[in-house]
Amino acid sequence: MTENEAIFKAKATIKSADIEHRQKINFNIGKYNKAVPNGELQFADLNLAKERAKNIKWRALETLDQQLEEFEMQFSKRGGKVIWAQNSQEALDEILAICKEKNCKTIVKSKSMVTEEIHLNAFLEKNGIESVETDLGEYIQQLDGEPPYHILTPALHKSKEDVARIFEEKLGAPSKLSIAEMTQVARKNLREKFVQAEIGITGANFIIADIGGIALTENEGNARLSSSFPQTHIVIAGIEKMIPSITDLSLLWPLLSTYGSGQKVSVYNSIICGPKQTGEMDGPEEMYVIFLDNNRTNILADIMQRESLYCIRCGACLNACPVYKNIGGHAYGTTYTGPIGSVITPHLQGMEEYKHLSFASSICGACTEACPVKINIHGLLLDNRRQSVESGLTSFSEKMAWKIWKTISLKRSLMNKGGHSMKSKLVNSLFKDWEKHHAPLKFSDKTFNQLWKEQREFK
């Protein structure tokens, strides 16, 4: 067992027994479950909409080299600069170089999972640069010293009382503020940072090839401020965020909003095609787009797993997953959590270290059913399990246990031999970890084969 697997099992054991935690999650996801059906009503044929969205992402990934080149050409025409980063360190080094060139002391940052992936905030802090999360949920998590709990809703596990406590401890706010009053406290603090910051950093919900633009969708307006107030705007995005055309947004934006929050469309939707142009009043003087690989091309090369790159980061699979709802986001110990995180993390960070995530699933298919781009998530989890076994990432005892099980299962005489107590004892000794979280396995007094023969003789 690897260290990461041991930590995962320890955290999952604690959280699954935490009733208060489960109540908070069920309450917040319950509101989501009520909202989504209303958002789905905007689609005359929901299944067709999902199929078309999947086809858009299929086309983008199958022709990704062409799409990336088209984006760079169009974006560069308007004065934008494209940077290619093979891994996290290259991306961090490029960002630091820009910060030094601009003599940057403060950065405002909108919600971005890819910046969490490269651990940007910790890196900037080590280099004496203040990085402020401006999404309210991310801001709460940053104040509390925690990573995001959920792909889309960073503070999903916190109640309003939890947030009030954090604001009292970190910001000196009165302890019994309403939700609206706490929002105003955050607004006041963040507005000052928007004005101070030399650089704004955002992710991208989609990268649009044909116009050389990035698409941002949000409900707070903080991404708009992060991208327009500072003199320099840096976008960090995984190469899989590409879509071929601006016309694709008419389907993808509503799908993302519906399955992200139950809305027909988010409040603020922006398309940014470069820095401020001649005659324009607003926008940054310079704009960079950093494309991050970080092993995504390894997934792209795997014909089976390539489908996982279709993900639009709506978080629907997390909200549907019975495992996620019991152990929570932080138990995974990874940037991308829940079903889709369990699919891609072993390929992004190493199968040996993270294969256990693909086994931490009931394979019920709820994630696949919920996905707005019809990714076969539970099928990909099974494929990860296959790959881990074929790579030899199983212990000797586990291999022997399954070999014995297979040998006995294929021979009826061996299945019928011995009493039920002896069989139960043998199986429970082979699968030692089973009884840690389950009742002991017990065989019936007689096998079905024996009962069938007796029934026929009785007749």
C-alpha cells in the first residue's frame, strides 16, 4: 500500500463516520439536485444536446494540434502571447518571469482548478508575491487554509456558521453576520485588491480556436474584474479546454450552467480575444495564455482514456457519486476529486501512486448518467483497474488470492467440496482487509448446484 492510499483510506474512514459533515453535504447537494431539473427544461431534446456536446469535444480532441495552432495564430494577431508549458514547473517559472518583469507584488485570481493543480498560490507566496482568490468560495477556503473541496463549489462542505467563524477569526468581522452581510465584508476587502493588483490570473472554461479567444462563465463578476482591472492578464488552461468554434458556446455554456448550478445560463459570460486594442477604454495592456500539458498528452494518446478529456468541469459527477457524498472532497488528496478525478489523476500523477482512487467506486454508473457530455466515467474507472493489474501493481497475496478463487470457481467439484464454515474461513483469510469495513463473508450450508440436484431428486 502506498502512502497516498493509506492517507486516503484513513481520511475516508474518518469522514464517512462524520454525521455532521454528511448532513452539510447532503443539504448543499440537495439544493443542487432540486435546481438541475429546472435547468434541463430548456433543452427540447436533452439526450440529443448531450450527444452534440460530446461530438464537439470529440472533434476538438481529435484535431487538437490543428485547433491549438489556429488559436495561437488568431490570438497573436490581436497582440496576445501564447506560452507552452510541458509541466507544472515550466508554467510556474513562466508566471514568475512575468511577475518579475512587471515588478508585481499582488495578484488577483479568479477560480481555476488548473492553478490548484500546479499549486500556484503556494509558489507565489514563497516568492514574496501575494495571490488573492477573488471567487467567494475560494476566498473562504484560502482564509481557512484549505484547498477547494469541490471542482465547482470550493466551500461546499461549510455551513454559514463555519464561514462566520472564519470571517471573525481572519477578518475581524462580527460573529453573527447574515449571509448578505458576510458577502459585503468579502466584497469590501476584495475590491481593494482589484485596484492594487498588477496582474490578474484566470483559468478558462473554454478556449475558442476560430476566433483566438477564451470563454469565462461565472456568477460573481470577479473573473471580469481579475481580467480587466490589472495591467496584465494571464490565462492558465489545460490543452483539453479547446473547442473549435465560437458557435459551440450556444450549447456548451447552457449545459455547463445547468449541470454546474441548475441555471439556464450563468450571470456573467465573457469572451476575451487579447489585450486592449487601439481605441478601447478597458482591458489589460498585455495578455498571456499559458497552455499546460502536464501529462494530458499521455491521456490523449490512450484511445480509451482520451474521452476523459471531454470534461467541462461542471462537477455533476461529484454531486451524483455516493462515494464522494460520504467521504467528501478532501479525502481524495488530489486536485481533481470524485469520479472524474479518480479517472484522470492516475494518468496525470502516476498509476502506482493513485490507482486506489479507481477502486474507490461502486461502479453504479450514476456519474456517467449525470455527465452532460456523456463521458463513460464508470467504464473508464474499470479500464484504470485493468491497466493497474496489467502493469503488475498488485500485491503477491492479492494475486494468489484471486488465482485460488479462479481455480476453485472453475471447478464444480471444488466448489461443492467442504463445509460452509471451512469455505468461509478460507475466503476470509485470503481477503484479509474485507472484515475491516464489512461483515465476514459467509457461505451457505449448500451450494446452488447441490440444492438444484436435491430439488430434482425430490421431484
